[in-house]
Amino acid sequence: MPYRTRYPRYGFPAHLALVAAMGASAAWIPSASAREADSRWSLGVAVATADKVYRDYDREVLPLPLVSYESDRFSLGIPVSDFKFYSGRTLSFRLRARVANDGYDADDSPFLAGMDDRKLSVWAGGAIIWSTALGNISGEVLADALGNSKGTRAKVQIDRRFAAGRFAVTPRLAAEWVDDKYVDYYYGVRQSEVRTGRPFHEGTSTTNVQLGVRVDYMPVPRHLLFLDIGSTRVGSSIEDSPLVDTSSQTTLGLGYVHRF
């Protein structure tokens, strides 16, 4: 796919569109280590590339500021913010809000001409994080708080950090279920949008599988460089959409973070 530098436009004010574009950066702000437990604010910058499974969709190149704040009660960042209503040594229950950069503008691809824009949204619900000997196991169930798709999504993920000196590697594996309303909104074709080669399509629920790995390097305390690579294999209901011409989408990010 060709590359282009762009900021998405989904009917939101410009600054909110930029915030939503940072969605891919969530995994790129590593958790503080035990020796940095007093760290609260993190600031940084990253460059990311991302593609989507839509036909003839150009790969995006995004410059991203990274900001996060961590405390006993709050974990605030872009695109995920949590309120921790219970946090024990190995278990944490949270209320979560997530901005997801799903969807498209009709002019993002020649094949999407004549489609209504599909807007990004804010998803809200509950989450749990369980620290085990095998790694961190997390789960979330979220609903579309803005009502754009009126959908629901649920995700389970396992990740584990392996450290060696100043380097660390964190692989992750996740499965995310999305309901029929989500799939129909983002990958369906309405009767008014039917064209030659683009038949009517009604989405059904499906499960996406996500793989990723993050590599961290800390040259000096509180300064961190990272590389993050992720891939999502979409479910059959999404792959069957006439708007889609590939079964997977990828993200790549390179950045720097300073903890205060």
C-alpha cells in the first residue's frame, strides 16, 4: 500500500480527531517497573504507521505525542483511561474509557466513494487485570458510549515482560469479540450505498485475533526508547465484507518516553 501522512477526519473537532488517531499508541507506554513505582507522569513522542483492511486504503503515517498519568486510583492516557475502584497486589478492577480509531471517511479510498462516513467512537465499560506467574491477563467489556455503532466489544489479552539489563521484550496475544452492530456499522453496506461491485452486506458478530511485541531500551533511568509491532487478523464476518480486501492489518511504532 502507498504511504501518506494524514490525520483522520470523522466528524469530530480537529483536536479530538488527533486524540483518536493516537489509538494505536496504547501499548507503547510501558508500565513502570518496581524501582520506578514513584513515577506518575510520562511524556514522549512517537511515529506510527498503520493500515486498515478496507479496499485500496492507504497506509497512514502518524506523528503522535504520548502522555500518561498513573496513581493509586487513576490510570490516564490516550486512548485508554481507567478509574481503579479496587487494586490489590495481583488483581485490579477498573472502570474504563477507550477511544478507538475505527472507521473511515468516504474519501479515504476510491472504493468507499458514495459510502457514509463511519465515525470513531468512545467505548466505556469495565476491565480487569490479573498478574500471574504466566504474565498479565486482562479483560474488558465495552459499549459504544457515543452511540455511533450502538455496538459492544469484549477483549481478553495475555502479555509478559522479559527483561535483560537495559532491554526488555513484551509479547502479547489477544482475542477481541465484536457484536453484529459493530461489524454492520464499520463493515456493512447499506441499501443506499450499493454500487456495481459493492453489494448489500449486513455484518454479524465475529472475533479478531491480535499479536504484538514491544521492545524497550532504557539508556538511562526514566528515559526509554521503544519499538512496537502489532498485527490483527480480522474475523470471517469482517473478511467477508465487500469493503475488505485483506484479512489482516498491522501497526508499527517507534518512540521515546520520559518518566517524571
